[in-house]
Amino acid sequence: MTLIDHYAYSNRFSRIHPAEKIVLTLCMMIFSLLAREAAISITVFVISGGMILFAGIPGKFYGKLLLIPLVFIFLGLMPVTVNMTQGD
């Protein structure tokens, strides 16, 4: 069993039905997308991160998982930055 599987099966929310967790996640995502404000998106991110930490996932492990999408964001921003500087 990998470490992510261990945390998935042993956290505080493991006994909650998966459909309930999916509905909560989809509602938060849709709310964040429809609001179109950075403050609301950041609030949703902080609340969901807090819930993950409350569930018993260690912060260090959660931080490592967040590095994966951050690498993609950084790699995607590099060409945009180069194109913006060349246009001046």
C-alpha cells in the first residue's frame, strides 16, 4: 500500500460516503468558478486545505502533493511571460 492509499483509508473522513464528498467538492468548485473573484477562490482553497489537514493528512505530505500542480503552472507561465516580454 502506498502512502497516499494509507492516508485515504485511515483519515477522519474515510467513513463518509464518497458521493457526499464528491458533491461537496463539486459545489465548492462550481461556486469558485462562477464567482470569478480571486478572494473567493482563495477562500475555497484555504477551506478545502483546512479540511484536508483536519482529516489527519500531515501538512508536509499535503505540501508535497501541491507541488505537482505548481510545477505545471510554473511551466505554463514561462512561455506566457516570454511572449509578453517580446511584445514590448
